[in-house]
Amino acid sequence: MSNATTAPKGITALIYRNALGADFSNQGISARVMEVTVIGEGIDPVFEATEERPAVRIVKNESFHRETVTHAEPVAPEDEPAPWYMFGGTFIFSSDSRFRRAAGQYGAIPLHDRRE
């Protein structure tokens, strides 16, 4: 019997940084990788999340003006509580139509991977 856990699966997205390449994530995942694996409800499990392409999930909240605000954040391991993340200056995007469907919009969305 194997104790190996299966990695989450989803679709890949690229990380976009500012033109200077500065890292404002306080050593978040965007400081060390170029791609992420977007997982979650309604996303086809195509590619396995890896250390080079860690898992993120899309989060949708309602703003004070009752608008939907969308961002992505890293997925915490199941045995750890989910930390609070904030925007660190990077965005994620994929031209895959499943990304647009999951995000509920076309275009890049903020990656909240900064912790303090």
C-alpha cells in the first residue's frame, strides 16, 4: 500500500510581473516560479500541480459596491490552515478558454501570494 498523495490537477497559467522584474511578494510563490496550476470547481483536471507549477485557486468576493472581485491565491496543504494572502504585484493569465470561464472574466487576474 502506498502513502503517496495525489497532487491536485487543473490548467496552467503564466505569472506576469512588472517590467523591472521586482518582487513584492515577500518570497511568495511568484518569486520562484513562472507558472501555476489553477485548480478548483469547474476546472478540468488536466495538468498535475508540481513544485515548478504550484496549485492556486480562484477566489471571488463581493466588494463594497456589490461588484465581484476576483483574484488567485496559493492552495495551502490540507493539514495546514490557509494563511491570509495579499496582492504582491503579479498577475496570472491563460489563453485557455477554461481559465476565462473559471475567472468569470477575460484577462489577467491578481495573484495574492504575499504573506507577512
